[in-house]
Amino acid sequence: MPSPALVEEVLAAACSQGADFAELFWEDTHTHSVNLIDQKIENALRNHIRGAGIRVVKGLRSTYVSTADVGREGLLKAAREAAAACCDGPALVRPQPFVPLSFDDLHPCRLSPTEVQTAEKAALLHLADRAARSCGEEIAQVSATLADRVQRVLIANTQGLWAEDRRARTRMGISAVASDGAQNQIGFEGPGRSAGYEIFAGEVDVEAAAREAARTALTMLHAPECPGGRMPVAIENGFGGVLFHEACGHSLESEAVGRGNSEFAGRLGKKIAGEKVTAIDDGTLPGAWGSTNIDDEGHPTQRTVLIENGVLKSYMVDWLGGRRMGLPSTGSGRRESYRYAPVSRMRNTFIAPGPDENEAIIRSMDKGLYCKKMGGGSVNPVTGEFNFAVSEGYLVEHGEITTPVRGASLIGTGSQVLLDIDMVGKDLAHGQGMCGAASGSVPTNVGQPLIRVREITVGGK
């Protein structure tokens, strides 16, 4: 890790051409992944990443330069390049004396991934494989991956910030393929935490996750095609929250809002959702997949209420987005690695529990669709238009869940679907995923209770 004296020298060089702010992000990261396919360990990959990024800002203009050369000359070269690309005047500021940031570690790692042998990781993968295959002869293929990451970071800037953190994340992904010889269906589960391998001592049940992936694949293998049309839809808890994440969450990030590229720009204090909808982005949830102690700009993470009883209360704001919008940071500046400049990103984003019982939600639907599991999709943050696949769906007829159906998709706009959420259950759960955007791919949780959308377009046969 670079010394305070070196960091001060680097930041001074970054400001030498007239910047009003400069920041250094340094990281040292160890990653490890082990993959199993068809009952065999295919590979075990280790990677060691070390590098730094220099951000230089003048007004609303910014330049970012990254380097894998973290010696004195490498850092100074990157700083001078960033300064020259951003500004062309005399130095305006000098780095303030550093004040170390202190904070509580909300996400302790009790069994570091670096202390777990590859053979132990392989044993967990074989356990998942056996559990998935035990669900039926039609399970034709199982693949599983264990991935972990231990990252040390230093963030320092010209305003005197000096923040250090150590982060650990561990995740297993399990895919099961069911086949009848003519067609295939896939089920997937991907539990993960901001923690070490202690999660497999009770918090994450590998066999249960594998059986759930297999159950989904087997159920959808024998399901008929979903009929299409406008209808009420109930979306289950956990990863069902991906609909809010994609269709609405990105449009609440300052990266979109501050540039006028969001349908929710300029709507603070306005009603944008049904009155039962309260949505939160929370980086403080202990051990949650998207949690951090500090963001990648060195700001303490926090709980941000985005929507309260249908009213827009806040956006997710990074430092530069906040300068553009005249708003304080919400601790939402994130990046995949030193190669990326930070922008506002979601952490653990979810719809909060509401007043409705699950049984009442289903009973309220005479004819509709129950989405037990959501898949991937696409969204335009400017217009809010989205299209999402339903990976496991069922018809609802006369207030009862009946026939499983496959091939369903949900089509609509984020602004309209928020207004059309008219029932919200009590059973909040979270699901894990990776979110890709301008600052790379970062871990995020999505979540919600069971919700009902009064009417939406269902794509089907």
C-alpha cells in the first residue's frame, strides 16, 4: 500500500494543471474460482490484481487514468496524464492533511477464502452436483461454480480523506439442465454473501440450493407455453426484485438522473408508485451480497429510502453526481476495480414489506400469472421500457395457482409498473446477482415480498 507521503505527492501532481479535486483508488485483490461440469472439476483459477486509478475533476469535467504500475513513477505518470487531459491551467488546490476514516466493520469475514483449500471447495461443488442429480433421471447436466474475492482498498483524495477497507465475498452458482431428449430447461440458484466460507456452515445450504435449481428445471420441462395478453401478475419474493432493480432502480441513480437520462428526473417529492410501495437501497445490511462498509469513493455506506408510500424521496448519488445535482452523496459510488471510475450504483435494493397476506394476493386474481422466479431482461433507463423473462411461472385461475407455464415475459415501462403495484406482501427475501453498468460489474442484492401488479402485458404464445 502506498505511503501517505507518496499519495500526497501523487495527488499534488494530479492537481498541477488546475483541477479542483483529485482522488486515488488503490486495490490489491485476490480472486479464486473453481468450476465443475458433468461431475468433473474443469478448472481452478487464481488471480491477483493490483493497481490504482487517478481521478481528476474540475467543475463537472473529470478524467480517469488507471495503471497496474503502483510504484512511485507509475503513479506519478498516471496522475500527470490525468491532469493534462482534464485541465490546462495553474494549480488551484493542494491536498489537505489526511484524516483516517474510522468505521465499524459490518461485514466481518470469519473464514477467509484464502485459507480454504481448493479440495474443500471442490467437495462443496460435488455435494451440489449429487444433490441436483438426485432429483430425477431427467437432470441431464449440472454445472456449479464457487467464486470468492478478497479485496484491500485505499481511497484518498485532496479533501483529506484516507479510507482503508478489506472486503471478502463468496458465492456459489448452480445450474441444472433437465432434458427429455427433445428439449431442455435450465434452473439456477446463486447464493452469495459479503463474507467468507463460514457461510457454508449453516447460512447457505448447498444441497437445498442445488435441489431447488433442479426442481425449477424439471417443472419447466413439462410445462406448456404461457398464453399472452394483458392480465394481473403476482411476482414472488427474493430475485423477483430484479424487475424493480432493472426497470426502476437504474433510473434512480444519479448517473442517469443528473444527466437528464431518466424518466424520474426532477420528480423528488412526487408520487411515482402505488401507495403501498416503499423502496430502499441499503448498503448496511450485515453480510449481504451488495453491502460495503464504505463505497468506492470512501464515503460510509448508508440506508437510503428511495420511495416512501409511493412518493419519490431520494436518488442514489455518487460524489460527482451529487456535485452535478447539488445533492450529498448517499455512499453509492461503486466500481468493479481500479480500472473504472466510480459512478452511482445500487447495493441491496428492495421493496419493503407491505400489509397484504400472500393468500389474499393470489385470491384477488381471477385470471393471471404467478411469477415464482424471474430471469434476465433489458431496460431503457431513458424511457423505462423493459422486457423480462419469467424463468418459472404458473397460471392463476379463480384465485388459485394452477398450471406451470413456460416462455412468459413481462413487458412494460418502469414508471407505469410502479403505479400499478397495488398489493405488497410481508415476506421480504433477497436474491443475489451481478449488475453491469458504466463502472463495470458489481455485486448487488435484489429483493421484495410477494407483490401484485394490477395489469401488465404478458408475452407468451
